[in-house]
Amino acid sequence: MKTDSGIFKEGTYEWNIPSLTLMYVDKTEKFGFKFATGMSHGYILQSDKTSEYQQRYPDAGITEVKVNYVWKDNEIIQLGGLTF
């Protein structure tokens, strides 16, 4: 996977309609997955960062942290799924 910022990561993925799991360099990232309405080939990946931020700031009383990433694929995705 290569981003517009030039970051390149190689690995595998598992995808079904509501979720996407990326596995690379001894790391696994799980995302909620949905199509972005009003955007051709646009997708929204949602990552739950609650546990990470609760550990980082244990006295802050954090109850929920979710991050949305908007991803625009400039190529048509084949019916078999995403290609990384």
C-alpha cells in the first residue's frame, strides 16, 4: 500500500463489508469500513483508539476515541476486493 505522502507498507488484508484488517510489519490494524456517499471511489475507515489513549493518559477520564480516515481510490476496485 502506498499513500499520497509516499509511505509504503507491504502486507496482507482481510476485508468484508463492515470491516477491514491490515496486517504488516508485525502490526495488525482493524478498521470499521464504509463507502463515502457523494464521493466516487471514496471510503471511510474508522479506527478505535480508545485503549491506546486511555493507556497514554490514564488520569484523563477518556471514554472513547475514534478516528476517521477518508480514503479515495483513484483506480476502480475490482470485485474481488481491495488491492494492496
